[in-house]
Amino acid sequence: MIPVLGLVVGIVAGLIWEPSVPTWLEPYLPIAVIAALDAVFGGVRAALEGIFNDRIFVVSFLSNVVVAALIVFLGNQLGVGSQLTTGVVVVLGLRIFSNVAAIRRHLLGA
């Protein structure tokens, strides 16, 4: 119940204050969101399988976001930012779909 309450409070706070993203952070935000979603779906899958560990979830969440942002940052510094961004999105997207498929199999048996 606490995570749902936190999500609702965060959405309401975002709608009230309408935060803006600094220009220098714009290339990293979508990648950070995708990396965070990967960790969330991995956590849901682990919870359904009965192997969820909160420490592992937090470390996975933070490390996914940091590593994805670092890869995009290095790509931007090397002049190949869009290619590395695409690579990160593909890899994390595959992981997200894999976790969603496992969640679906667990919940629906299909």
C-alpha cells in the first residue's frame, strides 16, 4: 500500500508543481526512465516468483539508472550518443518485455 500511496503523491505533486527538466539533463531522462522501468518489472517478477529482496531491488534500480546514463554520457562525449542511446533502449526494452512475459505466464499460466 505504501508504494501505491507514494506513486499517487508523486503524480499529484508533479501535476501541481509542473517541474521542468534542465536542458543538460534532457538526453538522460528517457534512458533513466526506461532503466527504472526495467528494475520495476524485474522486481515485480521476483515478487511473483517469491524471491524478491528489497536490497537487490534498490541496488538494481540505482545501478540500472546510473549505468544507462553513463553509457549515454560516454556516447555523447564520443559523438555517437544516438547510437548508444538506441543500444541501451533496445537492451532494456528486451529485458522489460522478457520480464512482462514472465509476469504474464505467472499470472495467467500462458
